[in-house]
Amino acid sequence: MNIFSELFSNLPTLSMPRFGLNSILDIALISFVAYRLLVWIRQTRAWTLLKGIITVLIVYLLANTLLMDTTVWLINQSFQWVVFAVLIVFQPELRKALENLGKNRKIPFLSTLEDNKQGINEHSVEELTNACIKMSPVKTGALIVIEQSVPLGDVEQTGIAIDAVVSSQLLINIFEHNTPLHDGAVLIRDNRVKAASCILKLTEKEVASDLGTRHRAAIGISEVSDAYVLVVSEETGRISIAKDGKLYRKLSEEEVRNMLLSGIRPAKARKTRTKKK
């Protein structure tokens, strides 16, 4: 009996972990992060990488079980560089994920850090709509980015500074064929044309085959910001608007005006316009 008593006395004492509100919050946070990470990986090239890593892990487990020392050593040495390889190869995807997280306006603390922007007023909306309607019949290609809360200073730096009041005549002249500034995007901020001939990164997701470079660029900038992007097709003359990674195509004059008014102009101004009608 003494032997059994000494044996059981040397066993480690088992204790149940504490489980409270903080544990529930901890599990919920980890679950949410894991879910969002899997969703993001599934929509990018990282999904192929993940499948490759799982395959390597299976090979590693088999090699370790079968005592294949050389294979195990090689895999161990390779995994030391996996993190650096992921950061280098998938740098665009990681940047896009962080940009999407940063433009989330549902986070109160982050929303208070945003700059107080004026947006654009009703006059600018009318000038933008008129410019698109006039360029559409003559098939003058145009790409206009309307900045909102997400700063687009990096886009502005790629173009030619203008800093002029928004007007349909100015926009039509900029996008006129064979003019120095017609190739690229126009950036509008606080009722002013800040820059022209700006370079935008194209979207990497699959789009319709009949969409050209302007439409792909419009979708691309709308994926990483909350900007409204107006597009006039040079092939068909049709007007489109890109917002939050979605492209709204074949819009009429009223549809263009209503989208800009409902999405950009303050609610007070919208009510004023409704009363006028």
C-alpha cells in the first residue's frame, strides 16, 4: 500500500482551467480571425500556397513516422525560410488585406482618426454628370476618381498636379483625344480636380472579357478605397461607376446623378434637392 501511495503522490495534480467571460471573448476573437483569414486566403493566390504547405506537412509526418531522417532534415531546413518567402511573394495580397481592414468604417476608434473632408457638392455632381453625358456619344474615354474618406495621395503623386475647380469643360478637355493628359485617371478631392494622368493599379480578380484597362483600373482602386470611380468607355461610350470593388455598368444620366448624390453628397443637400422637385 505504501508503494501505491508514493506512486499516486508523485503524479501531477490535474486542475480545470478557469473559464469566464474573457475566455469566451478570446475564443470568439480567434475564431473570427481564423475565419476571415481562411476567406481571404480562399480568394487569393495564397490558397494554392496553403494546399502546397498541407501537402508538405503530410510528407513530413510520413517521413517522420518512417524514420526517413534525410527527408525530415531537408523539410526542417526549408521551413525556416517559409515565412520570408510568404512575405515576399504575397506582399500585394497582404497589403490589400490590410488596406481593406483599414477602410472599415465600422470601427469607431479608427473612424474618429479620419480627416474631415468636404466631399463634393451638388454643383460638382452636376458637372461630373454633364461631362460624362457629353463624352459618351462621341466615345471619349474617361476615368475619374472621386476621393472620399480614404486618402489617395499616392495616386495623386503619380499624375500631373492641376488643382482646379470641377467643371465639365475642363474634364472634357483633359480627356480629349491626343491631348497630353488624356491617358490616365483624374483625381477629384473636395470639389477640385487635384491631378490628371494618374496611374491606377489594375484589379487582379477575373472580370468580363469585354472590359478594358479603364474598367479594370476603376475596379482596382475601388477595392482598396471608398472612392467612386466614373468610367466612360472609349469603345462603346457607355458610362459605368465602380464602388467597393463592384462595377455598375450601362448607367443612364439619372442613374449616374443619383448614385453620386446618394453616395457622396450630404443627406441635408439631398433633402433640399427633393423639395425642389
